[in-house]
Amino acid sequence: MQTIPYALAGEVPSPFPYGCIRVVDLDTGCEVLDVVECSASEGWLMSCRRTADNGFYIDPAEPDQVAIFLHKGRYEIRVSD
């Protein structure tokens, strides 16, 4: 396993195969799901916002887009071999 400082979902062409990148919250040890973009070196990530019933929250300002939420913390981007 290696770590990288930055990742952007949907970057084409990706240097890594689909599904081999995981973002982990270093304070909880849990994987963060639905990550759109992450800078582990700067301590932030953006992820899709979820509703209470685990569906995607639609942005009221842009009804054709999923709402994106900015999180600040300590993250590690892990690339599996």
C-alpha cells in the first residue's frame, strides 16, 4: 500500500485502477465514502452529502446536482496494490 497527497474523482486518465483508492479519516480510523476530491496534505476533502435515509441530497440551488460538503480534518489517501 502507498499513500498519495491528493486525489480527484473522475480524473481521466487515472493512474490507478478503479476502486483501489481509499480515503481514511485518521481521527476515527474509518473510511470516508463518496469522496469527490481530497487533499490529505492540506487537511480537507469534499464528499457527496447524504440524507437521513442514506440517499443523495440534491442541491436545492442546482436540482440536477448532488450537494457537495467540505470536511476539514486529518486524512490519508491510500492506494492498494
